[in-house]
Amino acid sequence: MNGSECKGFGNLFVKKHIISLLIVIIITQFRKCLSQTSFPYTIASDCSGDQYYNLAQLQCLSCETVASDSIPTTDRLSCKCKPTYKQAEYTDTIKTLTCQACADGQMTTADGFNCIGCSPEPTNMEECIPCDGHQILVEYDENGNLLLQQECVNCEGTSQPNGETTADCSRCDPFVIYATGSCQCDPADSTYSAGGMCFKSTTDLITASKYPIQSLGDRGPIDSNFIDYNYAGAVEVCENYGNLTACQLWGNICVMQMYDLESGVNAPCSRFVSRTSQIRENVNGATEWKLNMPWLYYENSGQVEDLLTSTVIDVVLSANPDDDDNKLDVLAARYTPTGTFGGLEPTTNGLIQLCQDTPQRMDAAFDYGQNYKSSCTIQSKDFWDEFETEFFDLYLRYTDTKGDRVLFPIPLLVTNYNENSQDIQNDWQLTRRFFLVDNVAGKELSDKPATVVRYAQSIVLKIVLQNEDGEAKEGKIYPPLLIVTYAELDRENYYENNNNPVEVSFEVVYELDQGGSQGSMTLAAIILSVPALLYAALKTTAWRRRAGRLTVDVPAFLKFFAFASGLLSDMLFVIVYGAAFYLLLFYKRQSTVKILLPTPDQEALFSIFIGGAFFLKLMDLIHLVIAQCTIDIFFIDWERPRGQTTQPATGTEGKPTSNPVSIWRTYFVANEWNEIQTSRRSSPLFQICCVLFFLKVVGLENLCTYDIYSSTTPDTTEYISEDSKVLRFAMATTLYLVIGSFQWIFFTFIYERFIENNLQNFVDLCSMANVSIFVLANRKYGYYIHGRSVHGFADTDMKNMRDQLKREEDNLCGQRGLLPNSEEQTFEMQLPDKMREQYDRILLPLANAQGRIESRGRPGAGGDSERLTGAYVAMNKFLSAFIDHGLRDIDYQVKDKLLMERILDMEFSDSADQGFLYNDDGHSFDRVIFAGNELTLVLFEVLLFCFVDLIFKDFVLAAIVTFLFMRFIKSIRDSFGRNNLAKKTLVDERFLI
């Protein structure tokens, strides 16, 4: 490449980089422009003066930008010409708003496209003088031709200007015509005005002018402009003219007053009941539903319970979402406050719910068998500004056995009504009509916000399934009951000064009279507690025999309480888990509902049982830890001195002495015992992680809802009901027990058989170390591990140790068992009284010496060290002699336990003069360590896990608390167990690592 080529290449390289840099700058600036998309938030009400709201730009702009001499329209969404200007017609050249001035003395017509003269002449040039109230404005003739001047034409006879447009005459109100013969209600002409209507002076109108509403709190009566204005007219027109709308208005006024029957005979509700009692003709087969009148009250004659348990609804419903009859078809008759009928409509799309959600979720409220709850918080100011008052009557629509579609009126229970606060159903006053929000009745002045607003704080649609021997009857239901609790907000605290959130809720609750099942659980607890207490008494008796206590004293009562705690906890756990597992197994995916989950109120018994089982098991666990940390234990060293050593003293000839026996074998065995004290056949960490995996990752937690049909992977767009405490307990317990069982099976039949058996290895270690273990769980009862070496010694070098193992493999030596030609190395012990007395006698100086050492905080001071050593040697000789049958008055016999002794875990033989060593299964000593109490520990873990979840409904938190608490228990057991081991065996705690 020559120089010119290099120069050209260099220029090309520079140009490319410059172009790339420019492109980057342009893109960067373009992205900056794209990101600048924020603009001021403006709505039409923000516009002022000559501004209009531009729908395209969402901003307020001046009408002068649209056309000269234009002003905004009333809604400010467009512009129009000024009163003395007309809008020019569109032409090929005029395609936007253009204003042209009218001639002098003319004004713009109502449509804005023409100019017309005023009649009479206006006093100013802004607008014509308006027509009188009984006249209409005419600007065009009947053929549509523009008149020279506006004309005001009288509405003749019994007609008046239409309220919606002033260009038409319409017939006057018939009541005004009847009272006055015209369209004018003139009090001077001997007429009365009420509710916007005129009545003759001879009309017997209600004379009282004030019918206040009673505050739900302590505020006192509140005047209602709406009631005062409408009540008298509504009563007159309803009673004497049979006007249906007026009757509905009357009913609404009564509902606004909370069905109050104690405010006088002419008060809205009292007058309503009096009126309906005078009407004999009923409608729709209901004695309380009178002709032309709304149905407000049920007869309060002690028949509420009969009504709510009636079997008149003969429809068969299904919980299967694929079936056509899986929905409750609830309709609502809607009425405005003035009584205008708004239609009979389904309650779908949240019609009677204040909390709004997606239609799919809100409609789930009416899935048969589906417990539903929706709660939310609403800003208190919204009850004044965002909600309109509307009244509802609910009906259940279904197809009867004849194939006819029929309606069943759903009764209403207003808890704010006095009698309805009682628990006795027959004392309730059931009603029919309710509202969600009432911001009308609390208005003291028509042009001011309501002084108080009432709202439905809680709405519960309670549906009880027909009962047959504790199970639902063929998918049939009793009459539903709507339960409404109202609350009140006052303007001063919740509208003018604050905008606090208010919580509201809507629920659909299905219930089944499960008194039998609840009673069965209680009865089962009572019945099973008897054998549990008897067995606790039996165990206490066994303990007294093993402890050598002849009388029933305070320690015996404490032991009885400890044993009873564990057994009663197991009994309660079996009962509550059995009931919960039954519900988990049979509740889900039932097409015909036969059983229901307990409601939150009915779950109280389950909670009591679970809480009781947990605290009782906690007492049992504390007793277990205390018992294991206070055992008596001693390591018997069978090693004997081998050979002698001569060490000459100063100035004299040395005397031969026996070689000392090494203590390291005993330390090694003691350290291994310390390690296996807290070993278990299951891993709590693995257990908890697996439970969380199946609950959270696999999604089994999602099967714990009240939904009959649920999935491990629910659709988030659908309604998902809240979790059932019973199902959460059943699911968590089942997983815990199943995983725990698999762990136990794996450790017992696979790991310990083919990989490693820690307990058997420990027994083998004792044999190789030539050390036996003497454990006393009670004063006269304990366990013995025979570790005497078949080779006679164990304190040797590696070569001899390997030779010993080889001889055992080749069967060239005796067997390890206590008895000749026996492999039995572990036993249960029942000791004679003399044996224990001698044991305590040897330990007495040891206990005194240890007390002095602990008080001084350092070992070996004075002669205490020699006393400890002497006590150890004496105990080792004593126990060795006992095992070798070397004591004259203290002996034992080896035998098998009887079947009943094994079942009842107690000994029938009398050990007053002779002890007994019972052959066991090879690891009975594990009862004094965690490994032999796996069931107790697992049950406690389950109960702790479920108890925490019962309180917080959080499986992750329950897992964390359970893991940390079990680690704490293990640390306590390890610390106190190590201390007890060092104290009882004289092994320095510093060697227990």
C-alpha cells in the first residue's frame, strides 16, 4: 500500500467515525425528546374565563384561538358565538367556527345559527327578557321559518312548559290539577303543598313537620330535609290514590329511619305498619306483602326460626363449576330514594358490593358452596361525593320441580335494630329493604352536604345447607339470610376536616349444622381422656416402683402431671388431626356438597384443641429434657494394670509399682456418648425444607382455601377465597408426618442397616475400649451397656488392636455378650435396694467434694482431688464386682421381659433382694437420649409449626420459628447434658468436645 492509499484509507476511517458520532448524538437527542412526555394534569372544571377544554390536547385553551367573538359552552367542552353573534353556515371556504355580528337590536337564536329581534325590547344588549314561567319561547314558525321577533306563548289550560325543554308544553301534575284546576299551587287559594304536589285544603295531611332520623351513635336526632319535604305527600298519594311510586317512597323513608317503630303513631314506620295492617289483600302468597305496598316487615310472632329452616326452596344445586346449577341466582329490585323503580336485575358485577373488583371475582360470590369475602377501605369523603343512594329488595330466582322459574324473597336482618342484637332468633325482627349508602336522609338543608352519612359496614349473605344426619341434603338450602350492619360518618369529622379510610366488607357464608361433629370431638376428648389419665397413673406407678417410692407424694403428683401432659397432648392431636384430615380428604372436589368446613367462628374448637395439644406437648418436652439431663451415669473401666515399673527413690532402692491404666479410653467413650445425646433419626432442617417445598413451590398451600374446587396453580384472575385454618393444619401435619415417616424408614431400614448405625457403633466402641456404661434413669431403674472386651484388655498398640479384630472376624475368641455364648450387650436394669444404697454411699464424698470445687471455681484444691479419684476407683470396683456377681448380698438375674411388661413398660418382678437385667432389642438405652424419643420430638415440631401458623397464617414464619426453637432445645439439652455427664462420670468437661 502506497502513501496515497494510506492517506485515503485514513480519511475514510475518520469520516466513518465522525458519521457514527453524529448518529449517536442524534439518537441520544431523539431519545431525550421521546422521554419528555409529561404534561400538566388539567380537567374541564379547571378552565376559567373564556377558556374551553380541548379534548385532543387535554388542556384549557382560549376560545379566541378557535374563533373571534366566541365564548365557552356551559360544559366548556367547545366554543360558541357570543349572544349578539351568530355562527356562520359552513361553505367551501368556511369550515370552522366563524362568528358574525347580528344587526343592532337582535340577539342570537337558541340554536346559535340566526339572529332575531327581542320582544319586548331588552334593557341591555346581552340577552332578551326571558318568558314567564307559564310561557314557552318560539323563534320559528310551524314550517321552520325564522320569525322577525321572539314570541312568548302561553301554555293554556292544564299544561305548562316542559321541564327538559322550554319549547314544548306538557300536562301539569295531576295532583295540582285536582287541587287547583290549574297548574299553579297557590297557598292563598286554599291549597296545601307537600313533596312538590298540591292538595286541597280539605285534605287530611300529616301536620307534623319534622321526622328526624336517629343517630347510630351518640349524636342524637338529625333533621332530614328529604323526609320533611316528601313524607306527607307520599303518605297522601299512596293511601288515597294508590300511587305505587309514592308507596315505594314511603317505604324508603321508613328504611332511612332504620325501621324505627317507637317515634309516634304518625312517624313513617309506625304509620306504614298501621296502613299495611288495614289492607286485607295479600300478593305473591306472602301475608306481610300487601297490595300496592312495599314489603318491609316480617311478622314478629316468634316464627323466625321456622322461616329460616323452611324447606320451601326445592332446587338442587351443584358445586361443580361445569354444571349449570352451580350459581345462586340472586336478583335485586332497585329503587331510587324517591321511589322510582329501577328494574329487577341480577346482583352480578358487584351490584350490592361496595368493594369493586373485576366482574369475574365479584361474581364468584354466588358460586354455590363458595365462601366469599371481599373487604376494602374507602375514603370517607367518597361516601358524600362518589356514591348515590339506592334501595334494594333481594330475591332468589330458581326453577322449581314443575319447571317454573320462581322468586323467593330473601329476608334481611339489620343488626342495628334493637331486637336484632339478641342471640335468640325468634326475637329478631326480619325486614326486606336495605341500602348501601344513604347520603340523602342526613341532609338538614337541600343545598348542603349531608350532616351524617350511613353506609353498610358489613354485609353477610348467610346460606345454611339443609341438614340430614350432620350432612348436607342433596345440595338443598334453607332460605338465605342477609345480615347488614350499618355505620355512620359525620360531616365534621369525616368530610370537612379529614378524609380517613373506612373499612367495609361483603361476605357469603355457607353453614351446615355440624353441632354433631363439634360435639363428637368434645365427646371423643372426654372419653379418650379417661384411658389417657389411667395410663398416666399406670406410668406414675411404674415410676414410683423404679424410683423406690412407696407413698404418693408431691414428686409423684408432678410425674403424673408430666405423663398426663404428654398423653393428653397425643390424644388431642389424634382427635383434631383425624377430623381435619377427614375434611381435607372429602371436602375438596365434591360436586354435591355433603360436608362444609367450619366457619371462622366454628374453628374456635379446633384452635383450642391445637393450642391445648401444643402447650401440653411443651410440658412433655420440658419433662423429657429435665429427665435426660439428670440421669446417673458411670463408665466402668474393665482394664487392669499390665506389668510393673520400678522407679528408685532418692537414696534408696526403688520398689516395683503397677503400670497405670490409661484414662484416654474412658474419655473417648465419654466424648462419643456426649455426641450421641442429641443425635436423632431425622433431620429437622431437611424436614422443614421439604415441607416448605411442597407447600410453597409445589403449591399445596393453595389447596387449603375454602374453595371446593381449587388448584395448586390458581388463576390469579379468578377469586381465591381465604385459607381455612383446619385445612392448613391438616395439610401441614400430613406433609410433616409423611416426610418424617419417610425419614424414619430411611434411617431405620436403609441408612442404619447398610451405611452407619450410630448406636450400634457406639456399643462396638465400648467393647473395643473395654468400657461398660452404667445408666440410671431412676433410682432403681436404668440401662446397662456391656463393653467388656473379649480379649481381656484394650490398652494396646495398633498391631495388637488389629489382631484382636481379626480374631473376632475368624471366631477365634468368645462372644461379646454378658452371658457366655451370647451377643446381648444392652439391658434394662431393675436394681435391688442394697445396690442403690451402696451406690449412693460411694457417691456421697464425691458430691461433697464437687460442691466445694464448684464453690471455689477451681478443681484440685486441698484433698478434694484425691477424694474424687478415690470415689471413682471405689465406684469402678463396686460396679465391676456387681456385674461379675462378686458381691455377697447384692446380685442380679438376667431374664426376658414378659409380654405385658413390654406393653405396659413396667416391671412386675420384686427387686427388693435381687436385681434383674432384662434382655432388650439392642438399643433400649436410647430412651435417655433424643434418638429414642423421635416420636415426641416430631409431634412437638408439628404442633409448634401448626400453632405458629394458626396465629400468623404464614408457613415460612412457622418454619423459621420451629427450626430456631428446636435448635434452642438441642443447645439446652447439649449444654446441661454435657454438664451432667462431667459431674456424674468425673470426666473433665474440657475433654467433652
